[in-house]
Amino acid sequence: MKERRIAPRTPFTTEFRGGTRAVQERLCNLFTGVKRRGTPLVALTLALALLAGGLVACTSSVQAANTFDVPDPVFELARDLIPDISGAKLTHLAWAGSYSGLFENATVDAFSYDVGVPVEDPDGVPLVGGQYVDEDGLFHEGPYSLLAVLNREGNFTFLADAGPWIDGPAPLLLSDALRTIGESRGDEALTAAGEMLFAQYHLDLADEALGWLTGAAPCTGDTYTDGAGVVWLQLAGYEKWHPDLRVDDQVLSQLYFIFPRELAVRIMQQYVYTPDGLLLERDGRLWMRQDAIQRSYWPYTADRDTLAVVEFTSTRCVFTMEGTDHDEPATWVFTLDGKESNIVWLFTQYYTLSS
């Protein structure tokens, strides 16, 4: 059996954002519309055709049976994304997440999918970016693409497709696709859904990273009572993996991906690196004070159903939520800053924490 060949990532690699509909256009129209295509893309496509011995002529491709663990209507929507090339087929289709709060009375369901296109000479196909040829000799544009459908009580309608999914979390790829398509069509609902998903995703990351402070962190069920009578709960997912490193340093490292460095350090200094801190390292595990909430370390709440994006640019996202501050009504403002890299977005305002 042939090994799967994967193209290396290079400084010149670019992500393909058009989805499989665009792949179909690229592969089915090798010699048409040359004036509309950039020279590198034309050269690559022609080289693919020549070195591979030519792709099979465009023809209607039918994949009738749903062999995937997805609803039949979703399979039918994904089947429409198969290029009109003889032998092209869906090789992967799986649920990748469901997102609420983006459209009224509906969820956005995401499915990862992949399409393979047969080539006559798999070993001669030039590969770039995340392209690869599998062991069956099928050419793939990338690891996976993403199909988004609107689910209203089991009625599925096509929303967007994007890919190939080279790297990064599915919610961010879906958010980018919804915003891009929405802006190109002038569809404010799609654009707003993409912005909302972006805010939801980053809020989930922050809430998870600070679960030990808010009392929402998952625990193993094991408890420990120290000499002062304080009960500690063992946090799940943390264990000592190097004798010279503190277990709570893993918490700090996680915060570096959520907040600016100085704010992350300040959080640890205020809540952890103190004689009365909320975290304890014991037996190579990490433990959280059981009475953290009762001691009002985090007397703040927010209603996720009230999340509203009030500003969204290429470098800044601001959203609000209604909640409470010490049991009093409050409107919380959250600010994400992406100006440093536009890849890692950091919270410069999260409840009362700010930089």
C-alpha cells in the first residue's frame, strides 16, 4: 500500500478559502477562463493535469449511499459539493460541532468533510500547501473542509462551506466563512452570525482558563483536607510532567493565550501566588479551594443569552453581556485585541480584569 504523500508547509503556502465549489471550478475548467485566473494557479492546475496523466473528463458524479454517521439531508447537501469529475467522491463526512445563539430558533451545525479526486499518476502530482494524495490514489486539496448548515428542528439548509481546513479550531474557520460570505453578499445576518460565533468561541476559552477561579473547573471527585480544615478539590487535566516545573505553571501558560502577558501574571499573583491562594500543588496534582465561590473571589455573573457584539474590526472585537456584580445588576463589556498578530486574540477587558 502506498504511503500518503503530504505537501510540506512553506513560507509561500496560502490557505484555500473557496471551499469545494471552487475546487470543482478549478479542476473542471482546466483550459477555460485562463484570462480570469492568475498565472501561478493556471500553471499549477495545468501541471497537475499533465503530470498526473490528466484528470478524468468532467462528468456527473453520483454517490448515492449515505455511509456516514450524519442525517441523510446533510449527506445530500455535502454530495452537492462533489466536483463533476468521474470517480470523485466524499471520503469523509462527520459532525464537527453545533452552535446556538447565531440565528433565532435554529442552530448552526458544522460538519467536516473531504472530497477525493482520482488521478492517473498519483506519484507525479505536484503538491503545495496541505494537498496530499491518499493510499487509494485520490487527490485532496487539504485535510478537511467544513460544511455549515442551518438546522431548524431537523430541517437542514445549506449555509456555507469553507476549507481546506489546514489548521486552527473549527469555530474560527466557520466564523471566518460566515463573515466573508456575509460581507460579499451584503447579508448582515450571516456577517453578524460570524461575529457572534467569534465572540462566543473566545469567551469559552477564557471561561475555561479561569474555571478554577469561578468555580466552573472540572474536578476528578477526589478531595483533600489540609491541617487548617480547608477542603481542596482535585482539578482534572493537570499533572506534573517535569520535576523542575510547578503544576500551576500550566495554568499560567494557558492564561498567556487568553490575556496579555502582564495581565496573566497579575491574575496569578492576585489569586494563586499568595499564602491564601486558590490553587495548591500536592502529589503532582493541582487542587482548588472548595470554598472559592463562598469567599467571593469571583462575585460576578453573566447571561450568555444576552451576548451582543457592538464592535467588530480586523483588530478589535467588543461585546457586552448582562449580569450581576455582587448581586447587583451590571452590564459587562468584553474587549478582544488582535492587533499584535491577528492570529492570537487576547482579552484586554474581561469582567473587572483589564490591561
